[in-house]
Amino acid sequence: MYKIAVIPGDGTGPEVVAEGLKVMKTISEKFKFKYQLEHYDLGGERYLKTKEILPDSVLNELKQMDAIYLGAIGHPEVKPGILEQGILLKIRFQLDQYINLRPVKLYPGVYTSLKDKGPEDIDFIVVRENTEGAYAGVGGFIKRGTPDEIAIQEAIHTRKGVERCIRFAFEYCRKRNRKNKVTLCGKTNVLTYAFDLWERTFREVAREFEGIGTDYAHVDAICMWMVKNPEWFDVIVTDNLFGDIITDLGAMIQGGLGIAAGGNINPKGVSMFEPIGGSAPKYTGKGVVSPLAAISACQMMLEHLGEEKAARGIEEAIMKVVKQDVKSLSAGKMGYSTSEVGDLVVKYILK
Ligand code: IPM
Ligand code: MN
């Protein structure tokens, strides 16, 4: 019996999470595993009503779960940062979900903005460090609001944090067993301290993994290569901020935020799975956004829990939907509503 926390969150989060849970129910009946859901109403609405962001009692409950399934965090009436830092980043940090794992995989039938590239070219995964870097929240203001204002925002890179992330990437690459190549994405030519540490650690860890090739690209160049030669990549490992940026680019080449999912992984603790697209306030409640990213996140969650057949079952159903049914993954252009797309996934699972 898996105990799964559900945080639908803000904006379109609840509507896509509902579809993921619909699929979860179907797949669990088919593959005969049991789970129990615990819903949490964290997000902008609760904050506006009660000023509560993420109470310690909730955080402690989350620590007892087998996994967390999250929709989206971010509300147009709440100052940017409050909910993102207070909920999403707090969970990532407090539960030590030190890996953010983001597959970039183009399924047959999905439109990619890259001309002349197909599913055989676009299939890699980004391992993003998820608890340090520029996200550590170290810094401050001096003379705020005056002409002499100074803002400092430090990036924190620890040997331990960097090493465990890089080791995860190599282990993942070996398990994935595709091109057997790990690319470090950094900026060694400018961030000469941080990425010196990354590069040295990368070279050391690589020695433990015979048969896995290595490569390096600066973050700006990798944005170019991801568009020009995505087939070069198998596993990309990078720091928190660069990982944030390049995975939005990755989402675009795999067909958009409507299909891009991610896992916040603590290999020995509680992990959290989410569509990476955000709360999309302008589409909220309209039933027009794709639930496939949230359904893919559910797939990643089941794979993580060890329900590999169920995960594959979901992926196969998603692949049928994108190949045969939806016209586009863009909001309002699918040719179906959010819940109809969820129903299609369910239909193929049952077939
Ligand atoms: C993501 C998001 C978050 C991040 C925001 C909402 C804090 O963009 O999951 O990629 O920057 O990590
Ligand atoms: Mn992001």
C-alpha cells in the first residue's frame, strides 16, 4: 500500500492532477497495486485566506509519505517567490530531494519546433542539482530602495552536493543504457570557482564508471546544441539554475510544457513528481490545458515506486494519444478537453 500525498496547488494544477489520479486509478486496478491518497490544499488560495504557506505539521506528514504528487505552485495575486520558495523549494530542500530529473523525449506524432528532427533524435534526460546553487537563498540587500542599493545573491556549491548529483547522473546513465554518455553542462570559462569544483568532481566520479563516455558543454553552447544536435545527448548533468533554464528549452523541443514532467528525487527518502509547466493562470478552469505532463509525472512516480509495468502501461497509452488523437499539445488546440484527454489515456490502458 503506497501512501501518496497529493498537492494539486494553484492554477491549472488541480485540473491536470485530477486526470493523473484518474489514470492512476485505472492502472492500479489493471496491475493490482494499492495506494492511499492524502490531499493537501497548499497554495495561493489557502495563503490568501489564512496566511499559511506550508505548516510544519504538513511538512512532517509529507516526510512520512512514499511519494508526493504535485500540480503547480504560483498564484497571480501572491507576490512571486512567496509560494514558490515557501512551498515548492521548501519541500525540495527539507526533504532533501537533491535531484531534479527531467526527461526530454519526443514521442512519434508530436510536433517539435525543430525541423528535420524526430523521435530517434530527441531522447535524453537532464539531471539537475535541486538543493543548492543560486537557489540556496543566500544573500541580502544593503541600502535597499536607495540609489546606493546593493543586492547580493550567492550561489552555493558544496563538494557533497555536487558529487552526489554527478554520481546519480552516472548511475542513471548506466541503468538507462542508451548512448552511455554523460555531458556536464557548466560555465567553466566564467564561473571559475563553482564549475571548477563541478568539473574536477565530474572527472573523478567518471573514473568509477567504465564504459560511460563523458563530454562537457558550456550552458550557452548547450542551448545551441540542444536545438541543433539533440541526438548528441543521453544524460546531461548540471547545477540548479542552469538545469532550470535548459529544461524549459528541453520541454519545447519535446513538444511543449503540455508533455514535460519531472521528478524531485531523494533516492533514500520521499520524492515528488510534477508537470514542469507551472500554474498557467490564464488557462485556469477552462479545461483546455494538456494533462499529459501530469500523467507523465504519475508515470515517473510509479516507476520510482517500483511499479515498472504500470509505468510502461501509462507511457504506451500516452504514446497512442499523442500519435492518434490530439492535434496539438498547446492549450486550447488539442481538439479535446483536459478531461477528455485523460479519458483517452484511460481508454488505451484498458484496451
Ligand atoms: C521549476 C520551476 C521552479 C524552479 C520555480 C517555480 C521556483 O520553474 O520547477 O522548474 O525554478 O525550480
Ligand atoms: Mn523552471
